[in-house]
Amino acid sequence: MDRSPIQPPEGDDQGAPKGLSFAEKRELTNQISMLPTEKLSRVLEIIRSHVNVADDDEIEIDLDVFPPAALQELLEFCRQSLPPRRTK
């Protein structure tokens, strides 16, 4: 008897990264714009690992249609790359 792993039904998001909240998307947008130039190449690598992007000088991203896994990876990278913000 063949014992192949059970696959979740198509469309089952169990274990899949959740999309970002509006506040997290705003944070991501702000943090990407604050990254030093040498960190932007990693941002491009993350984007290109999730979607096909032309080799243009400028990339425009619609965060509402970008894959949740890519958004989570970008947000984590930005959070690790920038110093924490001090709150008053």
C-alpha cells in the first residue's frame, strides 16, 4: 500500500502566512523607504523570489495583491534591518 502524505484540499490556507493589516502595510511602506541603499538589493531579491519582475530601474508594488508570504518576509527583513523606533 502506497503511503503518500495527505495533501490539504485545494484552497485550504492552513499554515499559510496571513496577509498584513493596514497598519503593517503602512509600516512596511515606510520602512522600505527608510532602508539604506545597500539593503535595497535584498528587498529586490525577496520580491523576485515571489513574483516575476522585469529588470527595470523602478518597481511599483501593489501591497494589496502581493503574496502574503512575500509581505511577511519583507516586513521581517525591514524590522531586522532598521533600528527600533523609540516611543515617547
